[in-house]
Amino acid sequence: MTSMTTQPHAGEFARHEAARGRRFRWTRGRFAKMAAWFATCVDYHAAAGMYEELSRLSDAELKRRGLSRDTLARDVCESSERDAGS
């Protein structure tokens, strides 16, 4: 009785490697998107904290800092977006 050993053909190996590469790129792309989403969440959480702190200040103190209660939320978000972009 002879035993048969099976050797993968070069074509099968190449297809397997190509599929593995596609899975890696897909996973890496998803990871990058999740990391960007997480960083955005962290930035907006920090902005919310800054807003809470500033919203407790008097109108006079906000004015001294160049801020207005009417536009405080927008100013804080814009500041956060500028900081995240740099």
C-alpha cells in the first residue's frame, strides 16, 4: 500500500495568499475607521466638559474671555475641531 501525500499547487497557494491579503486590508481599513470614530468621541467628550465649565461662568467673565453665552456651544465645538485638526 502506498501513501499519498498531497502538495498544494502553486495556484492554490497564490489564491490563499491573495484572500488573506484582502482580509488583512479589510480589517486594517475597519480598524482605522473605528480608531477615527473613537478619537472623534474623545474630542467631543472633552468639548462637552469644556462647555460645562464655561457655561457656569458669568456673562461678564465670558465676555472677558471673548465669548458669548449665545454662541458658546458653537465656539467650543469649533475650538475642539481646530485642535483636533492640528
